[in-house]
Amino acid sequence: MIAFYLSLAALGAAGSALIRQLAAAQARQRAALRPVRVRADGRGSRER
């Protein structure tokens, strides 16, 4: 009976890790699609 609960806990941990990995991959994908802001360096390099 204890082996059943231990395997259930291991399965839950593996599922949690898989969900975390998928969420991280999705966040990287969203970050890649986000437009990059170009920052002026503030030394008068702006064109008029």
C-alpha cells in the first residue's frame, strides 16, 4: 500500500515538472514574439 502512495507521489511530481517545463517553453515563445524596444542612449544621438 505504501508503494502505491509513493508511486502516486512520484507521478504527481513528474507531472508537476512537466507542466512547469511546458509553461517555461510557452513563456519563451511569447517573449520571442514580443517586439523589442529600441532604447535611445540619451547622448544626443536622436535625429531631427
